[in-house]
Amino acid sequence: MVLYTCGQKKRGPAALHPCAKAAQALDAAGYEYEIHTVGTYRLMPWTWVNRDEERAEVRELSGTNEVPILILDGGEVISGSGTIARWAGEHPLAKSQ
């Protein structure tokens, strides 16, 4: 399982940053995952030129340049922090006893 995020990764309160919201939801559901960081986490005029190039892999996987996206082990793509958080809440890992 791979979570694509911006440079913020898991930092910051989940209420304020989408990548943090997705990562923290996966953590709470008990998942281990790789984080792939893509560039230009802020959409500012000086990042516009590089954003498409730096997020080409994300666009190829999801059809959009936006992160976070989650790639499940079977190849399914889940886009958006709210959708990832909802999926994690609906599919928590069973705890070992």
C-alpha cells in the first residue's frame, strides 16, 4: 500500500491538512504503508511550471495532480483525504489477540 502525499506528509493537524488527514486515518486503522512524496506541495505561482512534471506519476495513477492518493496492494486507487479516511475507517485491520 502506498500513500502519495505532498511535502507535509503526516505533519500538522488532520483538520487543516489533507495529507495529514489521510495518513492519520490509515495509522488509526492500523495500516503500515509506504509514503511517496511528490513535489510542490503549495500551489503558488512559482510552482506552476514544475507541478505537472513533478506530479506526472500521480496524474497517471489517478487522473489528477492532487494528493493524497492511496494505492492499495491490488492496484485500486483511492483519491482524496476524505475518501481515504472513510475507506480506512470502514476497513480497519483486525488487531492480533
